[in-house]
Amino acid sequence: MRAIKAKYRPDKIVCLGDEIDQHGLSYHESDPDLDSAGVELRKSKAQLRPLFKLFPKVDLLSSNHGDMVYRKGMSAGIPRHCLKSYGEILEAPKTWKWHMDLTIKMSDGKKVYFHHGKSADVFKASQAMSMSMVQGHYHEKFNIHYWGNPTGLYWGFQIGCSIDDKARAFAYNKNNLKRPIIGHGIILDGQPHLLPMVLDNKGKWNKVVY
């Protein structure tokens, strides 16, 4: 992320969600050998602090993992206003803003819709939205699909993730033949570009300059 920032100097940063895992609060079976929800949260906040410094201003999308505490609160019948905000929970800068979805006007004047994950097929989702679209959520997908109509050229942009595939919290995916694709994306002059994070056989970034 530092290398991408240094090379491209982006003027806007969007996180597509799942900024923390919250395995300890999952509705699925939790591994008893993993941290409790409280310990996991403390470790998550410590890992986020360098990102707060690297990216002082970020727009984030609500997501299934990020929203876990609110989903649990709803199951328990706790009103939303009785719970802390995302920023307070994570001790994030006030310039980190969370959104259910987001529409941004690009430098070419066209609008792009951002969501954590509307559909497994971002191409069809972007067509349904009648505009270009960016989403995450689907760990094993990393692609750009273009489509056009009489008003112009549009695209569906599916971003990868930053998952540690060997982490125990991600063990539920071990029987899946498809593996998560580690990577990021950038929009330059209104056009999307994939930035895969190429790893060596030890799982370390090989410092490819995009």
C-alpha cells in the first residue's frame, strides 16, 4: 500500500469494507483456539494504526465483517443508537468515514458506484446500476468487465483482498479450490486498473513496481 501511494499519489482512498475480521463475533462456528472477541478487537486496532497514519482520510463501505457488532446487536434487540460508531470502536481518525454505499464523480465527469458487494457478477450489477461500479467481498475474484451503450463506455471493477490465506481465522476456506486474490485497484483518468500483489512461495511480496 505504501508503494502504491508513493507511485500514484491518489487523491481519494476508498476501503471496500471488511477492515477487520471479527471472527470472535461470527455467526458461524468459532475456533476455540482463536482470540476472544475482545482480544481480537484490541489486536485489530493495533494493526489499523499504521493505516490511519498512512491514509489519514478514507471513505469505507459497510460490510458483512465490519458490521458484525451491529448485526449481533440487532439479534440481541439492542437499538443502534446504544452502540458506538465504527470510528469510536476502532479509534479511527474522524476523517475515516463509513458509508452504506458511495457514488463518486470521476475526473472524466462520469459517476462510479461503490459497494462492499452487491452481486457475485459485478458486470451485471454495474449494468443494473446503469453506471460503472466497484466492489469487493468476493475474495477469489479480481477483474474488470467493460460494457457500453449509446451514452458511453462503462465497467464493473471487482477488487481482490488483503487476506492472509494462512491465518487460522480464514481456515473455513481451506477446502475451497479457489484461493483469495491479493490485490488492490486504482482509477486513473476515469479508467480502472488492477494492482495484483504478487507473492513469492513464502507468501512475501516480491516488491513488483506496478
